[in-house]
Amino acid sequence: MFTIKSEVQFDMAHYLSGYEGKCSNIHGHRYRLIVKLKSETLHKEGQLRGMVDDFSNFKLALKEIEETFDHKLIIENNEEGMKLINSLKDLPMEFQIYKVEYRPTAEEMSRDIFNRLKKKGLAVCEVELFETPNNSCIYTEE
């Protein structure tokens, strides 16, 4: 089995609707995303001969993920999230907000990222998303 991996980092704020405790406020993290692709065999011919995948294609896909979330406020697209978005519209500054259909936890985000990369045709086998230097979630389909 061959496995290649690459990583990106991004800064992101999120709001966890319905959460009680220290993280109930809007807050941010420096995320570190590590993704692994795997294959039992290597490409036999063409430009990808001897490779699992082209690192350039792999990095481009990760760059798209980074740009989706980087320096944005991620909010769940639900009633509480929409109330927050509407209240932010009254402030004198403009926020870059990205709505998701799930509570933006490390667990849900790692699954979302896995599925986004899989839809791009990458042989993704593992997504590890660090929310802090010591805390991460690993998502696989195993």
C-alpha cells in the first residue's frame, strides 16, 4: 500500500450553536489540515507513471479547501446561525461568513473535507484536522 500526504493551515472562526461553556462565544483557531491519499498500485503509464497522484494536483485541491475556510467566520445554516448572521449585519464592519449545513466542529469539518476531496476524484483515505496544536479529529471511511 502506498500513502502520500500533504498539509495546509488556515485561520478560521466559528460559532457552535447550542453549545454551553467556554466555547459558546464566537472564537477562532489556527487549523492544521493533514490529508492522506492511498493506492495499492502506482500509475503504470503517462505523466503519473510511478505515482499515487501528482502532488501538484493534491496541493491544488488542498489550497481550495484552505481558501474556502481561511479567515472566515463559519456558522451553521440553522435558525440560531441565521439570527447571528443578521445581528452581525448591523455592525459597522463586514464579516466574511461561510454557512455550512452542520455544526462546525472539528469532527464535522474533517468529514466534510474528506467528502469534498473524494468528489474531486482523489483517493483520500484519511483527513486529520487539528483545531489546536494538541487536539485533532481524524476521519476515515473505515
